[in-house]
Amino acid sequence: MQLEIGADPEEVGRARRWARSRLAACGVGADEQLAETLLLLVSELVTNAVVHTDGPAVLRMLLPGRLAPGAVRVEVADMSSVPPRQRRADGDDTHGRGLELVSGLADRWGWQREGAGKRIWCELDRVPDARERASAGAVTGKAGRPVTAAGSEKAAAAARLADGPPKGVRPDRVPQGAARA
């Protein structure tokens, strides 16, 4: 599935609506943590393409079958050959957190050259929510820890990243990856 994105900030909202409808068609409920996280990732990657490139982009989503476990992949291809650069935003900065959020929320992410441009991608591992786990048994995540329907570890990491470092702590003093789940 793919959606062409124009070089207009209004396209970010259209991309989220498109992604939400594709998730629903694959059985991912709007209230699932997976959907909320994927929509944020779509928003960040599409925003980066719109803000940092001069041309159109293509959003792709690769989803597992209905209610199936597996990775969900989001890709945004653009026409810029400039590699993506993860920045360290200062506490009150309103820009520069996109790839930091992607890094903190996604299970995997990266980029590769594609033609004259590049493709930035990220993946989330889909784990069944509480209703599905009840019939399938418990699911464990990284290091064998139980995974909750709300994905509380990743949600907490995202909140820490979005809010910046604790008050009085300089961003350059926060250990690399400290906010990651």
C-alpha cells in the first residue's frame, strides 16, 4: 500500500488519515497502542519529508495479515539525496525531535539510498492486544518481559523523549539511549 505525498504541510494530516484507514482494514483498532504509535511514526517521517525536501514523497505501509503477529513497516521515500540526521533537541525546542522519536518508538529503523533520493523506514513488532492474548496465551517481549496491551515501556520512553530531559539536566548529559525502552 502506498500514498503519494505532496510538498505541502497539509499532507501530514492526509497521510495520518490514510494510515489510520489502512490499519483499520487490517484489523488494528484505533485504540490499540500499535495504531497510536504507528500514526505518530507516520506523522514524524512524513513531516520530515515535507519539511526537509523540495519534492513529493511516497508513504508505504507493509502490514501483516488481520490479527497476525509480525512486523509492521512504514517507509517514506523522497527525492532528496541528503542523508537523515538525528539531532539532539534542547529542552524547549519545538523542532528536531522527529528521528529521536522514531528511534525511541520503533523496534528498528534505518534508511537507504533509493534512486536519486532515499527511503527512511521503521518497524514495529505487532503483538496481540489483551483481548487476543486471552485466547492465545501470554506474549513476552524483549528480554522475556511480558508485553502489555498499552505498550507501557514504549509509551513511557516516548513521553520522556517528547518532554526532553528532566528539568535542570542538560541534554548533552543524558546518556545515549537513556530514554529508550
